Amino acid sequence: MLAESVSCESIGVNTHEHTIISVTGSDSPPSHPRNLVLATLSNKLGSRSHGAVQQDFGEETLADAHPPDAQTARAPSRRAFLQLATAAAGGLFFGPRLAAQERSKVVLARGDDLRADSGALRYDCVLDLLGRAIALLAGEQTLALARSRFFSTNDEVAVQIATSPVAVAPEVVDAAVTTAARAGVSPERLFIYSADEAELYRAGFALRREGPGVRCYGASSEGYRDSLTNLLSSDVTVLVNLPSLAPDLRAGLAGALRNFVNSVKPSYAHECSADGGAGLPAIAAERAIRSRTRLHVMDCLRPAYDLPGGSSPPPRWDYNGLLVSTDPVALDTVATHLLLAKRREVRGAEWPLDPYPLHIEIAASKYRLGVADLASIDLLRLGPMKAALI
């Protein structure tokens, strides 16, 4: 029996803590959602004590989100992913707080109440869904305990977001940052970044280099050292990776591993993305990245199933889901399976990714970054699974 649908009304999220700000600085949100950024925390929240933030969120149990009979699905094996064996531990990216596991876990969380009648995403419901997914992944019964497995009050948190080929929804970015803040991380110790500030702006994110609250800027604006952005200085203790599901022209899949190109020089990123992204695992294996990355949240709310056509945007579909894991290889393995299933549904026949995302298997076999064998991945399902494709 599948876990019941998540209800965003169940935890009483305070939506006044979620402020909409246009990129032009106007107080009123523009009519088009891509021309705005959903600010992760309002000034009011930033001035509160951490205790007040946690009290607002509550200590509710999550038994209803994953009852004892909730489905734990082991995805079927596919020949392409069994070409290279892996002995990587599934708990690799939990960091020092969680013990290593023999298997990897990926949470597929979906909601049927994520959108208003207008089609706009409901931030409070996205936040609720992410919180429950993190709790299921960590095996905790309260959101507070689940958050504490990934964040502490002393952390400096960097949130790396995808802006191309499909940008992460601002609501997902908001939810990730708010989750860290409600674990006790000061808003001044949180920042959002992607490779390029122009892409951030086009994706609807307002740049903010200084002042109180959460900052947002491009990795290129701070320069690089040995190809790695100076944003990931010694002060950063936690890296949260937010990719968005889509095919990629050079790497095959724009997933968790490919998203780390946002942390390196564009020339190095271009080089690593060639030949199915064969060089991408080397970026993810960089000590400054590997040792700090604790959580990967893939935006599958409106994934793309094909590449853009000329000046046309990539074709997308409403999936209303998130994929959450501590293992980027397992996450990309499941994401590839999902994407191929959608492409098969659209075309009525096998429609392989071109190029094939070789970097997933390389990350597992050569760099031991995670598990690429579908038979060794526990897929934990949360919410409605109609048309889940996996």
C-alpha cells in the first residue's frame, strides 16, 4: 500500500514567512512567475531567534507520511546500469552525522495539492512535501529530528541550484533554505549560488551580495582557485545540491552530478561535460565538494523530457514530484530510469538519451561516489503514485 497523499494543511505552515520579491526590486510581484524570486526568508524571520523559528514549524510526528506498510520499492534492474559493478556505500553523503549503509535510498515524493487553481505552485505545500521526504530519508518521526541530521546551528550552508537547461523552481529553493533555517542556521549563514549571475537573473532570482538575510550570487563573481569557486571557502560546512530533471546536450542527463558544474570555471565545466559527462565525477569528487555535500534534492515538478528545439523551450510535463537522496549517483540512476520511461511513453518506443550519461557509472565504479545499480537502491515512495513511471 502506498503512502497516503501529503497534505500541506497538516502542519500549519506560516506562509507569512515566505516573501515574494521581483527582480526589479518592486514590492508587488510581477504577473509572470519567472520574473520573480521567492525570497527564502523575510526580514521578520531573519530577526527572530532560532527557537522561535523552530516553534513556528512545530514538532509534529510523521507517522502518517510513512506508515509501517508504506511501499518500499526496489527498482528493476536495467542492462545499461549493470555494466559496471559498484561497492559504494549508500550513506556516503550523509556526512559525519549518519552512519554508512550497504544500500542507497532515494525518496520519490509527490503531491496532488502542489498547485493552486491558477497553476501556480503553492510554496507551503512544496515545503511540507520536502520536509516529509527528508524525514522519510533519515528515518525520523519528527521534522525537527530529520533536519538535525543534516544541519546544525553552527553550519554555513551553500545551496547550489540549477539554472539550465531547466531552472529549479524558486519554491523548491525556498523550501530547502527554509528547512536549513528552521534547523537553526542563521539566514546570514545561508547563501544561494549558481554558475553565472546572468543565468540566475534570467531564471528569476534576485541577486543579493550583502545585507541581512540570505544572499544570492553567481560563482563567477567571486573568482576561482584551481578551477573551484571561491564561494566554497573554508567557512562553508554544508553544501545542498538542487538539480532539475532534464536531458542534457553534452552530458546526457542534467542531474545531481552534472549540477556541480556550477561550482567550477566554465572552461573546466565544458571540458568535463563532454562524452556523456565523463569528467563530471571528478568535480563531484573534489574534496571541497564531496566532504560538504549532505543532501541532493532534484526538482521533478515539471521536468523536461527532450532538449530545446531551436528557439523553443524544452517540452515538459507536470510530474509534481521531488527526488531526494544523500547519494547523487543513486539519485541520477533513478532519475534516468524515470526520464527514459517518460520518453518511451511519449514516443511509443525506446528513446535513448543521446549521449548516454556515462558519468553515472563512472562516478560509481571509479570514484565510489554512490550506487549505480538499480537493484541496490531502495526507492521509498511518498504521496500519490499514479503515472509515477517508476
